Amino acid sequence: MQKKTTISRRSALALGAATGVAAIAPYRARAQAPKEVKIAMLVPLSGPWARTGILEQMGAEMAIEDINNAGGIKSLGGAKMKLIQFDAGDSSEKAKNAAQRMVAQEPDLVGGFGAWLSSFTLAVTEVTERADLPWLTLSYSDLITGRGFKYVFQTAPTAKVQAESIVPTIMELAEKTTGKRPTKIAIVGDNTAASESFLKPIREHVLAQQKLAAVVDQIYTPPLSDATTLIQPIRSARPDFVLVQSTNAPDDKLLMDKFAEYGLAGGKLPLIGGGGHFATPELLQTIGADILQGLFVGLANWPGKAQAELAARFIARTKEPWFGHDSIFAYAHTMILKEALERAGVADRRKVAEAIRAMDMRDGPAKFYPGSHLKFDETGKRVDAQLVVVQWQNGKPVTVFPKEIAAAEPIWGKG
């Protein structure tokens, strides 16, 4: 017969308290020194923007590997960083849904970055802001940091900054190369948030300041099915150069192929694209070096001379032909989160955000940006963020501006 054991109420309460302490204590220990710390990447991994997301993925995975191989987060006892990936898909609605799944499924995230296209980022950050999740983005729209959010950090120069820089820069490059200043411009762009933010100041005051007449100004809804009606008027108007503000590789191809069909590509008419998608290896494979020759691309970042060793390792690791805009941003964002964790000394998203807000660095992750300055203003914009211009020359995009990181002289016209 089994003996029945009884305990007093006082003993039961003591036992319960002891059990509770035993349960809580390991949790506290893990909170102080977790074995791994999770960050999120939410970028397009399917649909027309997938290639750019994959390039970000490559940069982020390399950064995670570099951090963990170097001993992890030292202030957290060597905790390893873990990258949790989510697909933004091909629409703002899908990106927002992915963000909602992300914060629900991964409550212990300490930060993240994405979602590449500004329209997607605007939707995603509505979710991350409510979750107090610090979010880094390379997206360009001025609206991203214009909403009073406290947990969004924009490391790229905004569309307004780039817009007010690209046309004067191109004018100077043209005058330096040919001795003449252009007087006529054509504009073709899509109606995504980044493009609208970019083109607004150009139309409002930049063209007038530069004494430029817009002989063509056309807007379309992506994705394109045919670019004929966009390019025909440009050929007839005979501008001095064309500003091409598309936002995805398939549209880039349709536009560039049509420019070539009408005898306007390959350096015959200077074309100026905007964004890192205009400098991807995929574009070379699908369009060809002859058509891309001479194409200028204004973008938010590109590896300079100081990143030569990092670029070589990236190329060896991924078999990509170069280390570019999307990959260096993802690498840098991961390193910023790592630095913030080191400074916070705890795997807490709010403390990580505080550490990012307090940054004023010229070393560490700052070296991955032109000017080597990492500081954010009260809105979340990176201070001193500046435009970079690369140009397709002999089958490869090379930096031509700013001068301190330039790898080649610009070509204006056939080269």
C-alpha cells in the first residue's frame, strides 16, 4: 500500500516560492548573458525586387559570420548574433504582413533592418515602431523619418538630399568633361514613394536653380510591360541627358533595352539612373556591357578604397563580381546593431535603440559610409549622409564621385 505524504500549508508555500525562484533564476541568468541574440532582416526575397533583397542577404550573412568568428557580442559574454529572415514580397501589404508575423513570432528580437523599397519600409516601420523595435533602413523616402518615430534610423541620404545633389553633380561632371553646361533634361520615373520624394524637389526648385528645361517628364506605375511610349518622346525632344527614376531591375531592363532600340543608350545620350538596383551584376547579365556603357547611377553608398579588403572577401565568399550598394548597407546595418549591443550591454531592444541614438562615431561601422561619420539626428536621419555617383565603364560600375573615394574619371558621351 502506497504511503500518503502530507505537508503543511506553510511548507507548501515555501516549496512553491523555492520552485518559483528556481524557475526564475535561470531566466535571469540567460537575460544577463544569452547564448545568442536575434536581429531581423525583412527585405524582398521574391518578386521584382528580389535580387536587391538577395544582395542584402549576402552582406548581412557575411557580417553575422564575421561577428561570430570574432567572438560574438563581448559585453554579453560572447553571445552569438543570429539573423532571422523575412520576405517582404512584392507589395506594401505583404511587407506589412511579414512585419506583423515577425514581431509576433520573434518577441525577443533586439533590432532589425530592411525593407529596401521605401513604400515597403513605410508600411513595415508602422509595425516596428509600435513594437519599440529599432529599425535601420537604406530606403530613401523623406517620409520615413518625417513621422516623429523614435525607433527608425535612416542611414542613406534621403531622396530630397539625393535629388538636390544629383542634378548639380551631373551638371558639374558634364561641364568638366565637355566644357559645356546642359540646358535640357528629360525625366522618366515610377510612382513609388522613393521616386516621388526624389522628383518633388527637382521639379519644385532644382531645375530652375540649374537653369534646366524639362522637355519630357513622364511617370508610370510599376511594373512596366512596355517602355515604348516613355522613350519615344525622349528621342523626339533631344534632351542633353535623361534622369531615369525606376526602382526595380525588370523595369530597368525594359527601359534600357528601349533606349538602345532608339539609339540612345551605350553613352550616346547620357542616362542617369537612381538607386543600387542600377548597379547590380544581374543588370550586366540581362542588358549587356555595351548598352550599360556610360550609364551614371546616383545612389546612397558604394564601397570605396577603404573597403578593398572587405570587398575582396565578399567576392570570394559569394562569387559575385563586386561588392555594391545593397550588400554594404546590410553589412553596415548588422555591424551597427552589433555596436549598439556592445554599448547597451543587455539584449533589450529599447536599450539598443538608446545606444544607436547616442552614437557619434568615426570608426567601427562608420567607416562603411562616405565621410566616415555615424550619427543620427533627432528624427533618425544619419547626419552628413551624402550622395555617391558610380558609372558603368567597361562592364563594371566604378565610383566617380565624391573625389575622395572615386576610382575613375567620368565619361560624358560615347566612351
